[in-house]
Amino acid sequence: MRMRKKKNLIPRMERCAAVQEKDPYAMRGRWREWLTPECELCLEIGCGKGTFTVETAAAHPDQLFVAVERVADCLLLAMEKGMRRELHNVVFVCDDAAQLGDMFAPGEVDRMYINFCDPWPSKKHAKRRLTYEGFLRSYRDFLKDGGVIEFKTDNRPLFDFSLTQFERAGYALSEVTYDLHKEYSDIIMTDYEARFVAEGVKIHRCVATKVELPTELGEPPLLSLLDYLPDELDHIPYGMDNVLWENRGRVKLSEKLLAQLEGQPAEDKGDEES
């Protein structure tokens, strides 16, 4: 969803200076100065409006959470939530995930979270996915040996594609589930996740642990997410509405989902939170 521009963005961000790192490149190898030298460092890529970040940090005050978000309007809402909770173990960064290797030193990060990332469904855009093999290999530069990545999404095609990528990039998979909220309890949710769960949508999740790189890769996986569509969709996966509409003759969709796609506006209405 396209985020509506926030009023008074700059002065509001300045009021959140206590939880924002404006020069993340200077913090490379020094992030634990924000909390304690021995703390676990958790990195979230694409924190959005920050509900998951803030609630997870509040639940684990002995861990340091660094949340990276490239959209300043989203980041503002996340930082304001952190300020309201008066948290001292969370820091926000406005930057792009492609630059993470310049922000974090080798082995500096213990745990990563990738929640409901953009799927980039077409084949030509596959390399932009945060769970594409290239990105996953780049995370190895700063994720410690035995460190983990937790990945959540409602998007079944993206999830199945990502499972192939984790293994190719040298991660061992565990806790793979296609219905997270049925199998686990006391789950801290993102804003998207809360909305999907309220609608009865299943959430998919896996844990990927950094291990040795594979010696043989085998045949490369298919890159278009259309090739990973299940026989029947129960909802329009996040970020897949346009590609499903364009391929409606090729993809099996229920009348209900077709009606949903047909009724969606060409432009996003934007986020209502201001």
C-alpha cells in the first residue's frame, strides 16, 4: 500500500532523535553501544509502521533491535510508537536493505526478521525480493554463524519460492508452517498480519539458520511467482493483485477473488494513519 505523505514530517522526525540513528554507516561494528556490549542484536528489514518492532523490543528489553525502513513516512510512525513506549533498546534507520553490508560488521547481527516484504512477483523483478538468493547470501556477511532469519508472509507463492532460496544460500530450514496462528500462540503481529488474521487468512513462517554454503545447487528454481500459485487461492496475497489481474485468464481464481480484483482502484488510496 502506498503511504500517504505525513504532515510536518521533518520536525516530527527530529522529535524522535532519541530512537533514530542518522549515520548507520558510522555505527558499523558499534551498534551495541546503544544498549550493552553483550546484548543480542536483532535486525528487522522493512519495519513498516513499527508495531512488530516496538512490541517485540518491549517484550525483550535485554535485546537490541535495529529496524531499517526506506520509506520515511512509515518510519516516522514506527519511531513515534517507540517514543511513546519510552523504549531504550530499539533504534530506527531510514535506508535501503541493499546497503546493510556497509552498516553492519561481519558477525555483528544475531537474528533477522523479514516480515511481509514486497513480493515483486514477475520474473524480471525476482532479484529485488528480500528473500532472493542474492540478498540472502549478502546477509551472510554480517549475520553470525548459527544466526537465524525469521520470515513471515501471507503470500504462499512468495513463501514457497523463498524456501528454495534459503537452501541455495546456505540456510537450514526449521519451524516451517503454512498456518502459524493455528500451530503457535502468543505471536507478536505486524499491522498487515493482524488485518490478515482478522480476515481468516493463513500466515506462513519459517526459521532459517545460517550454515555452510551448499557444494551443489542443482537446477535453478523458477523465478515467476505465478509458477508457485497453489491450486486454489483463499485470498489475494499481499502485492499480487496487479499480476493476478493481468493473468486472470491463465490463473484459476474464484468469482469472489475476481470480483475483489475488479473492484480495486488503479491507485492505492494510501494509509489512513497520519
